[in-house]
Amino acid sequence: MAHEQHQQLLKTLHECMEACNHCFDACLEEEDVKMMAECIRLDRECADMCAYLEQAITRNSPFVKELAGVCAAICEACGNECQKHNHVHCQKCAEACFECAMACKAAA
């Protein structure tokens, strides 16, 4: 199966999705939720894209390279936004996003 060659990428995508979902949830609990709006928005975009790319890889989609390029761009945007906030969940999310962006660029 083609997805066997992407095992590390699948793991990285899943970890990024989990970090973004955690960050999303934690941002909703922050005192100034309005200040976190862009972080929340990008957490959702990134988590959804990572999950979609995971599915595409496991079904051997012919668009994996293209989707990986899009995923890398979204992960970078999310990481850049999360990096602006001092919350631990945001910093951990930024780290996961940047790692995922690098892995996606390699697959693209």
C-alpha cells in the first residue's frame, strides 16, 4: 500500500491535528477570546487540513503532493499565529505546526 511509505508523515499530521484541536479548545477558555480569534480560526483550518491529508494518504489519493503543499502553507500560517501568543498551548501548537509544515514540504 502506498501509504506505508508515508508512515512518519501520517504520525506528524496526526500530532499536529491533536495539537491544533487542543489549542483551539484552550483558546476558547482564555480570558480575552476576541484576541485569540485568529488563532482559533487557524487552529481549525490546520486541524481539518491535517486530518484531510491523513485520509488522502491512506486512500492513495493522486493529489497527495498538491494537498501536502496546501497543508504546509496552512501549518505555517497557524504556527506563525500561535507563536505570537505566550500561552503554553499556543507555543506547543506552533512547534507541532512548524514540524508538520516541514514534513509536508518534503512530501510535496
